[in-house]
Amino acid sequence: MFHGGRNPDGGLITLQESQLTGYPTDVPVKSYDFQAPLGEYGQERESLRKLKLIHYFLNDFGSILAPRSRALLKEFRPARRTLAFLASRPVPQVAMVLSS
């Protein structure tokens, strides 16, 4: 998570994820900041300053580190199993047996 957030006020429910609602961990009801580089209210953290350096570096040298080239197909051939092809096929009959 890059930017922390806050769950809105609800009527009868909250958006809280907890063990009671089937999630593996308990998280706060309102704030879900999780020490993000930008806090819930936009406060800048030390991790944001470190990420900025990495982003500046990648912006300047990314094309050298990971050059990219375009690969174009010479001829486009659509897949054989188009909707028209599938619609023309007979539908297999499936039987289901339920027992108690």
C-alpha cells in the first residue's frame, strides 16, 4: 500500500476485516494506514523519501536497465474457437445424480 486510507462511516456495518468476518487477521475498523509511505492524512514518512530516490533513479536510468523493443506479428490469425464456432457445436448432455 502506497497511501494509507480510512473506511467511511457506515450504517449497520463497517468494512473491517477481522477473524469474525472470515479474514485471517484483525485490522482496525477505521484507519488502514499500515505504515504506508503516505499516511492516511497525507503525511510523508521516511519510506516515501527513500522511494523517491529509487523513482528518480529509475526515471533517469530505467531505459538503460530494462530496454524494451516492440514485437509485431507479421500476420494476425484469430483463434479457431470463436463464438460463432462454439455456437455451431452441439451442446453435450450432462446428467447429475444427487443422493442423500
